[in-house]
Amino acid sequence: KDVLVTGEFSIDNIPTTYEVDIKVTDSRDQILFSKEKAASGKFAFTLDDYDMFSICFISKRVEGIVGRGPPPEEMSVKLAVKRGIEAKTYDDLNKAQKLQPMELELKKLEDLAEAIVSDFAYMKSRERQMRDTNESTNSRVLWFSIFFYGSFYLD
């Protein structure tokens, strides 16, 4: 489906004796984005389908520091993630096609409508898969019950 995901992050109050890394992975543990010594930044990637992904911020001591310093008292992370149609920017399209403000809004609405139709088609296919699984399970339980009661009755 090529689902676009964008994000922006910033980390405040990082002590000088610590570094913070960011790593974004999908459900198959493939690294989608990684950055070392990250205090702030942006990221973007595409997913094949609506998949789960995890965003990890890893705080660690700077190598080469002698002694044990106190752990950081408080660091704050600000994270904004957009997915799908929310993540799409229209600035480049507007510059390339020189659209009027009304035309740009119509393009946004057209893309939103396409995303809704696509989501409904996806939900319909998932509903069909769930219904098939449910019917298959019901059939198996019925035959198991018949076999169980038949063998119980013959004993």
C-alpha cells in the first residue's frame, strides 16, 4: 500500500555525560530509521501496509567518561508522528503545478476520499478473512463435537 510515515522529535535536558540514540523498527525487526547522538530531527519512511512500528529512544553514557556520574534526573522527549494521508505534504505539488488555494484544497480532499475508499476496501477484505476463519472454526468444532459424542456413546 505504500503508507507514508513522517515524524519529528526533540529531546530536552540531555546531560553532557549522556547520549541519546533513536531507532525505528517494524514488526519484522527491520530498521526503518536510526540516528546516533540525536537531540532533535525528522524522519520519514514508507511501509508496505498498515503495519506496527516501534520508536525507541536509547539513553546511554558517553564512552570515555571516567567514574560514575549520577543518572539524568529528567529528560523530556517531544514526538509527533503522522501516518498516511496526514503525512503527505502539498508544498512541492503546489509549486510545480502553481495551483490556486481552492484547487489545492480540492486536491487534498480528493486524496482524503481516495484514502477513505482504500481503507474501506482493506476493512472489507479483513472482514472477509475473519468471517472465513470463523466459519472454518465453527465447522471444525461441530465435527469434533459429533466425533466426541459418537465415541462417547459407543463406549
